[in-house]
Amino acid sequence: MASVTVLYFGPLAERMGARRATVTLQPGETLAALYARLCPPGREGSLPVAFARNEHYAEGTEQPVDGDEVAFLPPVGGG
Amino acid sequence: MIGLSTDPLDVDAITDAVRGPGRGAILVFHGTTRDTFEGRGVVRLEYEAYAGMATAEMTRIRDTIRQRWPGSDAAMVHRLGLVPVGEASIVIAVASPHRAACYEASRFAIDTLKERVPIWKKEIYADGSAWKANATT
């Protein structure tokens, strides 16, 4: 079974009550689908996120593979 | 010099990193933490990063500056963790052969950093807290 490490940051880490998880992928699952499965909308709706795979920005349509590090990135606030 | 630091930023070291005999212009941008947001008093701020990716994205900004403005170089360090109001959360030094390129590259660096580098800011008020995202324009 393919599995990935998922990282949560900032407001999403607070919402999830976790900063990382190891997750088994479903067949053909995209980054956007993985986000929808792991982080279903709460009372406040879905947090908009960008996607990263192995420390690079990625499209939501990309399919992660076994061993990837996936991150869901809420709107950034650095600077 | 590209980095993340939980200690106060060393402006001199960041500036010295970009000096060069062919670079006649140096600009140092400080982003500092403000004491109010929409009238609410900010007691302190906390920053967190996706450290590996943040460093990689900042390195890409530096590499783009070197390519786009020949002879230029950039260094930048972002503060993480607790940052007291009034202290620098980011310092970016850019050096170029001449001032026009230096102003352009300096502006490019902070604009791109605020748009792409995965760092998050939490403002803590006397009566609560909020994550603050950068404007998207």
C-alpha cells in the first residue's frame, strides 16, 4: 500500500490538532482529493490551501506516490 | 546567506554577505512587527515555517535575482518563533552594480517572499489570537 507523510501548518495544524500524519493513499488519489478526505470542511468551511510535494509547490490534480512528503499550505503570512 | 532564525536577526552579517567590489548599491529591507491590527493591540507575534521548503523557496528567490539582475546578489533571513513587537521579522539585503537594478531586485525579493515562502504568522492580542495571511495582490 502506498503511503505518504502529510504535514499540517499554521491554522490548519490548529484545526487538525496535529502537525503530521502517515496516511495510506487510495488508488488514484490526487492531492486535492486527499485534502478533502483528511480535512473535511468544518463549521467555518474549508481552509483554502496550496499543495506541496517534497518541498515543491504542486497542482491539486497531481497524484502523490509512495514515500512522498505532502503538505497542505494555508495562505502564507511571512515577511 | 539564506536562513531561518529564532534569535534576533543580525543585520550586519546579512548585509556583509552581499557586499562585493563590483556592487555599488546595497539595499537592506527590514520587515518589522506592528503593534496594532485594525485597532486591536498586538501583544506579540509568532511565526512558524515549513522549514525545508521555506529555505528552498528563499534560495530560488536569490537565484532568480542573480540571473535576472546580473552582478547582483541577495541574502535573507526570516525570524521564527516569538517575535516582540517592533523587532524585524525579515531582513533582506540586495546588492547590485547600480541602484536601479538594486531597487527592482529588492522589491522583487520581498514581494515574492510574501507570496510564496511557506511561513505563517499568528498575532496574539490581549483577548485572543488570529493567523494573519498576506494580501494576495
